Amino acid sequence: MKYLLPVLFVSNAMAGELIVEPKPFAVTQTLSGAVYPADVLPLKVDAKSWATFQIVTIADHGSVVKKGDALVVFDTIEIDKKLADTKYAIATNEVGLEQAKYELATLEKTTPEELAKLEREAKVAAEELEYFTKTRRKASEESAKYSLMYKEQQLASTQEELKQLLKMYEADDVTEETEEIILANQRAEVEFAGFGLRMEELDHKRTMEVTLPREAISLTESRDKTALELENASKDKPRALQLKKLEVAEKETGLVRWKELLADLEKDRGLFEIKAESDGVFYYGAVEQGKWVGGDYVKELVVKGSAPTGKVFASLIPATTNLVVYSFPKQAEALALAVGKEGVASLSGLEELSIPVKVSSIAQSPSLDGTYSMELAATWPEEMKPVVGQELAIRMVSYAKADALAVPVKSLDFGASGWSVEVKLTDGKTERRAVTLGRSTGELTEIVSGLEAGQVVIVP
């Protein structure tokens, strides 16, 4: 149905006056739209660990591709080197971990044994010093004393025997040869005893002044040394054991991380060639919520350029997908429309073709720019082959009434009592008349109540 805007009749009236009469009234919306696919396969490099994807080959923007065709191929030299280095690092860490585990097992066995040994040595050293101090030193001193006394008595005894022999043999006038031999032996005994006494005196003196004091010092040092070794070992060896445990844990964690990195790299390695999942058309950039989204990265989509990671940089439009129309009306336009509303669209350059469209969905809330995303189904003429990204002019009638009373917007006034118009009375005078407004075209506004057909409205 085609709706005409109401005609303003001013017959039999002075200029600036309007006789309101029921006429067809319609509010039309003229929107901008564009052709986009209902389904799109976004292409992006979701790499977990690799950051650089230098392009070796890339299909042309807008090129028609077949399923399995290579869309983008990236340079693999550096990631292959990294994979080799990572595998070598894993092998090295595995050997290091096994060695650390062996050393840990050894420490776990030897640490308590070495501590027990040091405890025994410290205990023995302390006991030796205590026994020396309380018992053995005094016994050694007494032993030296009695050894000296024995040597003294032995010398005295041999001297007395020699003296008695001399007295006995002096009684004889002639000393026999045997007696001389006995006296010589006795004199030798005396000399030997004297020598023994002198040696014993030296030993006694050294024992009392050097040997026993030195032994006391040595035993004291041994006790202190073993006690200190035990004290240090009691701290160091458990600490060394704990450090070795931490080293093993660190190497285990490191090995796990190396293996995780290898798994990530191997997964990322599979991203270095992107193939078409279906027949379709290859486009640079992304289609998001009915808009073509690009950026500076599109300039890098060339040989030796780089694709961004974690971001859609290209799109594959499947050959089987339906092409729909997206539009982004402002609030007033969006609220005037509804799902199911029909209209027509035209393509610049092919204005003679009328493209029926129908609203499929309208966003319930505005986007950041204040517009509402709207999708429309289109019935494409057979003689037209729409292409993604083509722009359309969309026209829809959002409101229509066959017998509406409408006045120019400039004839309306808003005051304390609301909206009103100035009406001319039969006596030629005028008065303000309160009215209730309906829809508006921007130039004309529907009057729902407050006016009757045939009344004259003053238009400033």
C-alpha cells in the first residue's frame, strides 16, 4: 500500500491558516543498511605461546576459494627451532631430575647415619675428656710418681748391694777373680739403675709438665670439635636434605612446564597453515554484529607482514550462507519499528530493482554509539547477485492511518498545560486549544484529540 502525506488545504482561508481535514497519514523510515552473511567463519590465530606469525602466502581479499585451499601460510623456521630447543631442554632436564632424585635418595639414607655417627663421636669425646679429668690423669700422675719411686728404690737397692759386697769382700786379703766379676756386675747394675732413674725422672717430668697437659688440651679440643661438628651437622645436613628436596621439586615443576610449553608449541605449530573449511569467499577483517570490522592490522596482511594473535583478522564467507541486511537505526527509528515489519531496499547503481526486506530482529538495548542493531531478511531479485559489504537504502512505513488529522509541527506550542494549537473561532477571534499528540513525521504531527475536522488552525 502506498501512503501519501496529507495535503494542507488553505482554500477560503487567509494565509497562515489551515483547515484540518482527515487525510491519509504515514511515518516513513529511511535507513542505511549493508549486505552481510548470516553465517561467517572467523579466522584468527589462537596461539598460546608463540607470538610472531609472519605471512609467507595469503589469498587475495575477496577471492573465491574451495574447501581445503590454503588461505594463509606462515613462516615456520623460528618455531621449528624453538621446538627443537624445547625438546633438547626436556631431555636435559629429565637427566638432571633423575640425578637429583638419586642424590636425594642418597642423602635421605646417609643423613641420619652421619648424624648418628657424629653423635657417637661427640659422646665418646666428651666421655674421654670426663674420664681423663676425673680418673685417668690422676692415675697417670700416680703411675709416673710410683715409677719414679721404683727407679729411685731400685738404684738405692743396687747401691746398697754393691756396698755390702764391697764390705764383705774387703774382709778378705785377696779378692778372688769371681768376686771381681760379681762386683763388676753389681757396679753395672748400679750404673744401669742410675741411668734408668735419670730417664724415669725425664719421663716423669715430661708426663707431668707436657704429656698430661697436652692430652687434656687435645681431649678438650676433641670434645669441642665433635660437639661443634654435631651442632653444625644437625643444622646443615637436614637443610641440605631439604634443599635437595626443593631442587627435585623445582626440577619436576620445571620439567612439567617445559612439557607444557612443548605441547603449546606443537599446538601452535598446527596454526601455521590455515585452510578453508568450506567453499566460499575469503575476506580480510572481521564481521561482528552485522558490521565489517578492520584495523591497522589489515595493512599487515601481506607477504612478510604479520597476522595478529588472539584477534579475528580474516573471515571465510561460506558459499551456502544466506546474505542478510544489517542496519543500525537510532533510538527513535528503532522504537518505531518491530520484528516482522516489511519494507523495500535499493542498491546504489541499481535503484530500479526493488528488494523486499523484513525485520528479523532488533536489539533490545543500544550499543555504545546509541544505535540499535537490526537484522532484516531480504528477497533478492534473480537478476541481482548481492555481494558482502554492499550498501543499501532501506525504506519502511512505521505507522499509517487513512483518516488522520495532522498539523504542521511549527503550529504546536508546549506550555504548562501541555501541547496546544491556536484555533480560529467563527467570530474571527482565536483561542488556545489543548491537544493530544500522536506520531510525527518531523514536519507534520498527528492530533489524536482536541481538534475536529473542519477547524482552522493558525500556522505561524
